[in-house]
Amino acid sequence: MTAAANVGARVKPLVFVAMPFGRKWDATRSFEIDFDDVYERGIKPAVDREELEVIRADEEQCGGVIHRPMFERLLLAEIAIVDVTNGNANVFYELGIRHAARPRSTIIVTANEKSLPFDIALLRAVPYSLDEGRLSDGAAEQLREAIRAHLKGALSERDVQDSPLFQLIPQFPGIHLAHEVTENFRDRARYIDATRQRISLARASSDPHAVVAAVREIENELGAITQANSELAFDLLVAYRDFEAWNEAVRFAESLPDWLTENSATIREQYALALNRLGTDEGRTRALQILQEIVAKQGDSSETDSLIGRIYKDRFNRAVADGQALKANGLLDQAIAWYRRGFNADPRDYYPGVNLATLLARRNTPEARDELRRVVPAVAFAVARLGGLNSQDYWQVATVLELAVLACEWDEASRALERIAALEPAPTPMNLHTTADNLKLFASTLDAGEAVKAGAIVEQLKGLAP
């Protein structure tokens, strides 16, 4: 690239997008929103068509910690797009920082325009509509065109202020940083974005060993985790997890700085998950300690309680393999209790619910069967309202599969298996092995003929793993 071209690339305006990743509940917690869909089909194409640079960040990648890169992007990006749809407190905090730092070029988008808080209800917002948590083709096009219009305005209307603070206080100084600070910020932002793209490309390989080797190479090039690159820690940890590189995941988690792990329950949960999957008594004891500390500090949650339930489930399987029937039943009861706590903490979360159902079927006592009859409809409702068999989310379709096998509804199970085989991106090895293990748990409680059918589904599911 020539020097002139390089200068041109450096001055291209940067658009920072502050919004959640993945599927998140709306503000009323009545349905889930696919924010990745909103970004990929609505926001990013609009920015790309205006030939601007774009970077997206999510505070949840570091467990909700507002860290240095987030502040830099809010302060220094020429344009910010902020999605306030689900009323996330961190997003509103970030919007406040942006309004205090920049007089203009902040674009608010929302799917709940009528329920905006009073403080920002009078500001111009770009509305978009959702159909079962996703954009229809027409809604995606409308959002793209609306954002393009606002981007053009942000670049051309240099004297138009959208910050209430600058509007109310004419002499408000804002924040002005030296040119070299801005350039360093741009370099880091580009590096973070490029590294995430490399991780995504590595994960697309059909060879799990190649994926792990590529992720390790990226980790080595990244060097020590600091405030400047801390948001990549979660990406690397999850990449190791999804391809079942448990030793690498544990090693990497233990290399992270204390300030990051202490402030991120999400990273501690993933560390505990990896410790448990090492399969050692020492690892499971340490994992249980970490997760129970999170519960003691933050209370029950479907995620943390389910991870504890998984530890007791794995201990139960070990006791069964060792022929320790009495101990196995006690551990199974503890696993059931923790999954029950997770489902009670949020009955809309099907994940602890389907695990509770699986273990109740395995327990197979009169009391367990009575509870199972109550739990299955609630889990089925929870997953159906998110799309069920028509979902693009692996865990949702896998839940439909498990419920179908539980009920010996083999046609439904076959449809779910076909859906899993056709998902894009393809399920990770961890996804498939976890579901196969769940199905094997209660297959022994089925009649001989039904057990054979369940076993065949397990083998087909395992066969999908690379």
C-alpha cells in the first residue's frame, strides 16, 4: 500500500456500534432478540455501503466490565450507533458517556421506540421492527436505509448537535484529546477487529486440531492480556472451549490477570466449566468452589446453577462407571437440585429445564416421574417461544431433540436431527458430544426397542462431529 493510500485509510471515519451480542431478552423479558441478526443485516451493511470503518463491541465479552477499549471508542469514534432496545443499564451508561464527550454524531436505534426512558424519549431515534425477535427482509432494508440517511447527516451536518448536554450548555467544552491518542486508538481498534476475524476464520476449519493450533498461534502473537486487548480474552477462551481443548482453556484462563478474572463472572464460569471437563477430582473440586462463590455473591442464576448441576452430573456418571450405586444416587439428586434451582431462577431459560427433565427421567422414581410430567411442558413452551425446531440456534434445536427422545416421539426426533445436520455454522464438537451424553443418560430407562432407537440417534449425532 502506498503512503498516500495508507493516510487515506487512517482518516476514514470510524463507526462504533454499542449493542449486545447474540440473543438477549427484550426490556420486558417477554421474548428474545437476535441482536447479531440486527447487526449483520441492518447496521453493518448500511455502514459498509457508506464506505466507513465499523467496529462492534459488547461489554459482556468481559463480563460487563466497562473497560478501557470501551471508553476509547465512545470518546474517539467519529460516529457511534447505540442500540437501547432491551434497556441494558451498561448501554445507557455508555450513551451518557458519549453525550458528555461528543456534541454530535451519536445515532440511537431501538425496536421499542414507544418505551424509551423519559430522559432520551425526546431524542431522535431510528426505529426498527422485529418479527419473533428477528428482522424481516423488509424491516432489514428499512433499517439499512434509515441508518444510511443518519450516517450521511452525521458526516455532513457538522453544526447539528444531538447531545442534550451540549444543547443545554452552549459553552460545554466536551473532551479533546491529542492527535496521537486518536491514532493509537484507531490502530488498536483495527487490530482487535482483525484478530476477531482471524479467530472466526480459524473456527471455520473442519479439523478441530487445526482450530486449536490456530487459536494458540493467535494467543501467542497477542501476548500478555492488558487493558488494551482484554476484550479478546473471552473470544480465545470460548474458542478453546467450543473445540474441547480443555487443557488449553484452563491454561489460558489461569494466565489471565487477576483484575480481569475478579471482575468477570463470565470468565470465571468458563474457567470452572473447563476445570470440570478435565475430568479430575481436583479440577471438579476447584470448579465447584469457583461457582459456589459466584452464587454466594450474586445469587442464583440459570447459567451458574446449571454449571454446578453439570459438575454433579459428571460425578454421578463417574460413580455409575465405578459401580458405586449408593453414591451415584446421591450425586444424581444433587445434580437435579441444582438444575431445578437454575430453572426456578428463570423458567424462560430452557437449558436448565431440559437438563432437569433428563435427570428426572434417569432417576425414574415415582416422585421424579411426577415432577417430570410438570417440567416437560414448561421446557417445551420455553423453547417453542424462541423458535423451537425452526430456530437457527443449536441448543434450542437440541432441546427439541432431547424432549422428543424423552417422549419417544421418533418422527419429531428425526426432524430435529436433520435440522441439526443442516445448521450453519455447523455445531461444534462440544455441542454434539454434550447432547449425545444427555441422550445416553436416560436411554437405559427406556424399553428395549425404544432404547435401540435412542442409541441410533446418539450414534448419528456423534457422527456429525468432525
